[in-house]
Amino acid sequence: MDANAVIAPAWYCALALVAVLGDAFLPFLPSGTLVILAVLKTGQVGGSPLPLAAGVAVASFLGDLLLLQLARRGAPAVNRRLARRPRLAANVARVQRALTGRTTSRTAAAIVIVARFVPAGRTVLDLAVGHSPNRPWTFLRWSAVAAVVWAAYIVSLGWLNLHWFDTEWLSLAISSVAATAISSLVVQVVRRRRRLAVLVEGEPVQ
């Protein structure tokens, strides 16, 4: 096999992992689309999606851990971001109140996992936990579970479309549309659940 044919998918995988790590800080990064593209490129050279899924899960968890630690240490960049964006600050405060109130372990787990599928939900959740006086060990446990769930979901979506359609651009387009539709559906379901609504109430995070 041509070495370039192997190296190119590796670069796509690396780019996808960087995006997954970074979208905790910058939620506008198209991490899901890049992961799907990496799956398609890997599949074209007969590569297994399992290593990519594992890498995505690790990168997702590390992104949460880094943002949480920065928030807990009062990093100037994080504080400036909250000061410049009152909507984001309000969303963070609302989620923080929900997590520090009378929240069962099951509800907390649901909030952490669902946040992965809500636009900017991961960022809001990480900042809320980071600014909470409580220890984040429970959050980190569920964050690891959420990272595995999201990685399995997004990689499986790309892998299924890779095998259903022969054209790369069609597989990418359908996978991306499906991911967006599923995310929108999750938002609508969350709005109907009072205890999870803190993730999507108010104005969208900018």
C-alpha cells in the first residue's frame, strides 16, 4: 500500500482529535464532522475505527479536564470570557445551581452525558463544575462515561454511512446531517425534561 495513502488518514485523525480536545474551549469547532471525515478516510485504507474511537474518547475527556482545571484555578482567560459574555455566564450559573442543589446521582449523570449532545453544553457544564466549590470527582467519572458514549456514537455514525454509501462526499454529508438532526432532537427532548432543561434554557451560548 502506498505510504501516502496511510499518512493522509493519519493527518485527518490527528486533526479530528485536536478538534475534539479543543471544542470544550471553542464549541464552534466542527469536531463531529471532522471525526466522521477521519472515519471515512480511515475506512478507505481498510483501517479499523476502534483506535480512532478510543482516541476520540480520551481527547474528549482531556478537554473537559483541562477546561475544568482552568476554571477552578481562576484562569484569567476563562474569567475574561465569562465577563465578556453575560449569556454564557448566566448559563454557567444556572447549571451550577442545578448541580449543587438536590440533584440525584442519576440526574447528574444524565446532565453530564446529555451535555455532549447539546450545542455548547459541554463548555457550559465544564465551566459550571469548575466554578463550583464541590470536588469534581463525581463529574469526572460521568465525564469519562459521556466521552465514551459520544465517541462510540459519532464514530459509529461515520462507519455505518461508510458502508451504506460508496461516495465519500455523500457519506460525509448524510452523516453530518444525521448528527445535526440527532443533536436537535436531543435539545427538544431535553426541553421537555425539567431537570435537564438547564442545559438549553435561555439564549444560545455565543
